[in-house]
Amino acid sequence: MNDAAIRFLAVGHAGARILDALRRRSPGALECAHADTSPESLRTSPIDRRLTLGLSVSHGLGAGGDPDIGRLSAEADLASIREFTQGARMVFVVAGLGGGTGSGAAPVVARAARESGALVLVIATTPFEFERRRVQFAQESLERLRNAADAVLAISNQRVRRMHDDRTHPHELYQFANELLAQTLQGLWRLLDSPGLIPIEFAHIERLLRGRHAESAFAAVQATGGNRAHAAAEQLLTHPFLDTGAALASAREVLIGVAGGDDLQIGEVEHLVETLQARCPSADFVVGASIDPSLTGHLHVTAITTRAPAQAAAARVGSGFGGGEVPTPQAAKVRSAESGGTTAPFGGEDFLQAPEQRTVADPRLIPPPPELSMEQRQRILSRQRSRPSSRGRTDSQMVMNFDIAQRGRFDNTERNRHKGVDLDVPTYLRLGIVLN
Amino acid sequence: MSKASPILVGLEIGTSKICAAIGEETERGEFTLLGIGQARSHGVRKGEVVDREKAQEDVRSALGNAEEQAQVTIRNLFLGVTGRHIEGFNNVGMHPVASDDRLVTAQDVADAAENAKAITLPAEHTILHTIRQRICVDGVEVADNPAGRLGRKVEAHVHVIHGNALRIQNSMQLVQSLSIEVNQPVFNGLANAQAVLTPEDKENGALVIDIGGGATEFVLQQGQAIRQSGVFAIGGDHVSNDIALGLKISMGMAERLKIRHGSAVVGAGSRGQSVPLGENDVGIPSREISLEQLHRIMSVRLQELFELVAERCAEGCLLDEARAGVFLSGGSSLIPGIDTLAQRIFRLPVTRATCRNIAGNSATLAHPEFATAIGIARYGGMRLRNRPRQRFSLRDVFPFLR
């Protein structure tokens, strides 16, 4: 897949930070650019190629948190964006939604890239729940991105927040989110760009992602050591971005990209895929493996899953919302409650499951491609046929069977967990000491 | 019935026994133990009350015994709390010196200490103790009172012990329902260290490990500062439970076996040895138990416990600061060989703790089981004594849940 020219375009400050994290991970020549409305942000940008957006609109003041200015700015400088994306087969648009540039310009940029013939993947972060107004901007922007791009992978900062305790430094949190996204980006990029041991057809990814973003979930993990294949599988099966494995259990298609150094063994790939397959028996697997000598000793695994459409449809129709309505945080809360799905209204799950609502209010938006509505129709039909929606989930529940160990006197007391072991269980049992 | 100095009462609601200590303290801080009351505990598991009614009954009888022995009436007491929800950690609070002349004021120091408490605790947790470790001005450690120095920034290093407010309140309510007021909840581990450490030990730095029935508290004290503290919900109960499960005998038998033949190390002497389990209910002599197996079960459990403590203290190389060594307290510290085991893991001198610097019945004071209750009473005395001038004290700045 070396002929697939892959380019990275950061929109706004947050996007540049993520892209910078990616650049630091993979020092090879990445074709990337940073588009921003703020000259100040561009001046300090770690990325060499810089595209100034909307000097004529904002007069060098930046978008100032207003998505409309962001959008107008991008439209004013469409030419420079097209120039960058021209000839690329795949463009990753990286943005932090919620601010003016990210929320406003990213959909326009994504559309421009797509119009130049590339497959467009958007990697975005969405704000914390407490940033009320920004959350709304981000939500609106996501809707537009879904119409404009081929795939949108959104991670809520709130979700990342839940993986940390209260004492975490905010900087650390952002860095973690950036690293996580960069890791995934790197995984996807490596999947397409590295010499394949088991190559993945570009078309596979395209087929998997085009028009399916509402049900896509993704994760990238890495592991080292002798048991790395097993460790990587375990990490994936408990990965929060995959709904702690639920996304795998209910997946219809799973794409696994394995990357390793010269010591990568086919047995490892086999073991990994078999472990994952055991959890999602009904899914189609596409497996790719690639070699990068700099990864010797490491195993990187990228997983992209698409859900069976029935669940996404149930989530959407259950809400009873009109097509043109722009979801507010409150509305989204109601929706997630009705679909019985997620605990947090603005967690990543919600963005991933969110319906592709068409925002007709904005004349600038090109109507969504017809195949989308076809799929919607299909989904509604399949929902009416049957609703065995939680079958996959029960499978994953059955595995939780760790109550074999004896606790004796402490049987009915709170578990005494410490670093993953129950200290109430006799030590000799846990250490495997045999008493004859 | 009435005494001139205030009567100090410490109550420990433990997993295996409930213990109340009554003492009094002179102006200069000399503590005299007047009485001890104890009762077997039935409603507590792993340091936390699970059966309120039984626990209430046991507390009543322990307090009654103590009152009888000391010839006083208990109206209020200091209550020891423990449980795996209690956690200690170190924090730093900073405060810039605001005045133009950069003169550090007492208020700056107080503000820095206050800032150190501005931490995000887990939900429903409350601060039990905030203990000042040291004060730095512009990164340089200064004596206890930096007021009057020049500097830009005051830093207060503190150790914060916090726990689940509802669980703490639960045990407080249990006492309050007996019409006795609780002055303040005290972390058992902290109290224990006050009973077993002499001022010299504290100055040299000491790690006190109190292995109770259901929970083990540890406190690393150096000078007046606590460097590390915490609780593991593992205790003598776990040792007995392991024996019961491993040798397939009843909990009561396991308990007896532990006391009569137990050891924390597997010695050469136990190899191939066996002991009769005793007669069963119908008088038929039952099977024999391999001594080596018994000792191995106990040894791995206690070793794991010490390793957990050592791991927590190894953060920041704190074990090096415990120059006075490790002090083992609590009922399980009576297990033979436990000092050898601890020595092997901590690589420090190990002492079986007794209550020291306390006047009273020496036989009682020699019992490590009573150290916590006595320590709570003693800690109460320090609290009352130091209230007007808190600077030098192990102090709580938060009034608890009021």
C-alpha cells in the first residue's frame, strides 16, 4: 500500500498537539500540515507546513471560540487546503472540537479533502462535560463532520477523565488523550503504510469505514515481553474505547492490524486473533500484520470494529427526535437514557452511537450522500425484523467467572482487592502452593 | 468518681475484641492508665462493623468493664477507626508571600498548610488527620516556625489521612447510641504509634505495624511527622481462615491451632512433625496435622502482609528513615517467629512493641493487644493539651463532620 499517499491535516491548536504527539512517536517523514485561524498558534506550531485560514475574515485575530468564524475562515482559504490534499488517497483530519477553529473549520476542511478524492478520516476530541457551551459546539460540529467525512472517530475528554482519578494534573490528562489518539493514528497509518507481512487492502478499510462511522469503535494497544500477544488481547478486551470489550462482543466486522519488529512471530498473530475471535464469534475478521524494525520487542495492535447496525438503529429510533433537530446536551442525555445504553451522556460511547442527523438549517451543507439514507432504511428494517440486540453482550458476561477461589469466613464481605487480587483468598492458594 | 484532670477514654472496636482504655494525663503529658475493659467482638469483620446490634452489646460491656476497673463514669471518648477505606498520602501546599517586604507571617504558614488540604478526595471521603511534616521557605527547609524570615513562597509538606465519611460516622453513631459523646475519631494506626514509641524512637524514625484481628495498620513516624500510613484489611482472622481452608478444619480449631502451635517461619524443627488436632465432639481422637504445612500457610500469609507494607513504604525510600526499626503490635504480633520474618523482609531491627512511657499495671501494658486503645486515649490527651497552641502538635485542623 505504499502508493497510498496518506496525509495528516491538523485543524486548530488541539489538532496540532495531537499531530505533534504522532510525529514524536513516528519520526519518519509524515506528510502533515497545520491549518489554523490564529497566526499566534501557527507561529509556535511544531508542524512545519502551516496553512493560515481566514486572514481576510478574522484579520489575524483567530476564531475566538466562534465556530461560525472558523467555518467562514476555512471557506475563505479552501484553495490552500485543496492544494495540500490534492492527490492524496487518504487524509486524516485531526481536530479538537469545541473551540472556534476546530468545530467550525474541521467539517469544511474534511469536505474539501473528500472532494479532492481522498478517503477522509476524522480524529477528534470532544470537551469535558463541564464545558457546556463547547460541548454543544462539538456536538453540532460532529454532526457536520459525519456528513462531510468518511469516518469520524471521536473521543470525549470526559471519557479519558473517567480513566483517571481526581488527583490527576490536567496537563497529564490532555497529554494522555493526545497520546491515545496519536497511538491510534499511528496504528492506522502503520496499517496502511508499512510493508505488510499480511497486507491489508486499502479497499478493506475503505469498505469498513465508509458511511459507517456511527457504529465504529477503535482502539490501539501495545505490549512487550514474552507474553505480549496475550497481553495485547487482554488490553483490547478491556479497552475503555471499545466499551471494555462490549464493542468487540457485538461487532459485525473487526479489523485487526498487528505491527511488530523483526521478532514478530506468526504464532503470536494467530494467538491474538484467536483470542479475539473467541469473544466475537459472529464477526468477520480482517487481519493485517506489518513489520517495522524499530518495533523489535514490541507488539502494536490496532483494532477497528463496526457494530451490527440493529443496535445503532435502536438507539436512534428510540429517541423519537426529528431529523433537523440539533441535539442539545439535555436532549442527548434523554436519548442515552431511553436507549438504555450508556451511563454518561457525553462519553465517547454516545458520540460513537450518535445518529447521523442531517442539519438542514445550514444552507452551506451539501446534502448527505444517498447511500447513507439507504443504510438508515436498512437499519430500521433490520430493527423491525428482530431485536436480539444484547446477544453479544450476554456472551461477554458469561466469561466473568472468577468465584472459584475460596474466601471462607469472608465469603459475604466486601472484596479485598489490591492490584487485581483478592487478598481475602488464602495466600497459599494464590501462590499455588500445594499442600499434600 | 470525679477526678481533677480530665479523664481520657480510648475505644477500639476491633475485629476480635473491643477494648476500652481509661487514663489520665498530667499537665506535662505524663499518662497514667487507670483501667482497661475488653469484650469479645462479634459484629466486626476486617475492622468494620457488620452487625450493629452485636457490636453495640460488646461495646457496652467493654466500656462497663473499664468503668468498673477505673472507678469512673465515661461520658465522652475518642474513637479509633480503621478499615481498608482509610488511606494516607503526602501532599504539599504552597502559599506565596503576599506582603511587599517578603516577610513570612504566621498567616502565610497557616495558609500554606490550608492549601495542602485542598485536595480532591475520593467521593464521600473526609480528612481524618492532617499532620504537618515540614515547612519550607523558597524550597529550603526551616525550623518549625518560619515567621519573620524573608522569602517568596512558603511550602507546607503534610501527611493527610482520609477515610470514607459514612463508614466512620457509622461507628461513631454506634457509640453515640449508647449516650456517649465521641470527641473525635482517631486513626488506629496513628494512635498505636503514640502508645508504643518513645520520644527517642520517634526521633530516629520508626515503622509501627499493628496486626489486629481483621486489619493491619501501619504508620511510619519520624519526629512529630508521619511519613507514611495506611491500612490493609488483613489480620489474624485471615491467618486462621487460611489455616481452616487449607487444612480443612473449623475456624475455631484453626484459631486454637494457630495459638498453640503456630509459627510465622517454617523452621527446620517443624519438618516431618505433626500435632494431633485434639478430640472432636464425641471424644474420638481425630487426625494429625502436619506442622510444616501449618507453618507454611501462616508464613506465606504474613510474609505477603509485610511485603505489602514494605512496598508502600518503599515509595520514596521511606524505609531508610525508620532507623529505630520496625515495631510489631497487635494480637498477631504474638505469633512466634514473626519478628524473624519481619526482619527478613524489612531488613531493619524488629521489636515486639509494648506500651511505653505510660504508668499503670505493667502486666496490662506489656500486652500488645491493648496498645491501640491506650494509644487512642493518649492521643486524645495530646489533642486536648495542644489545642491552644497547635503549632507543635500532631493536629487536626478540620473539625470532623461538624
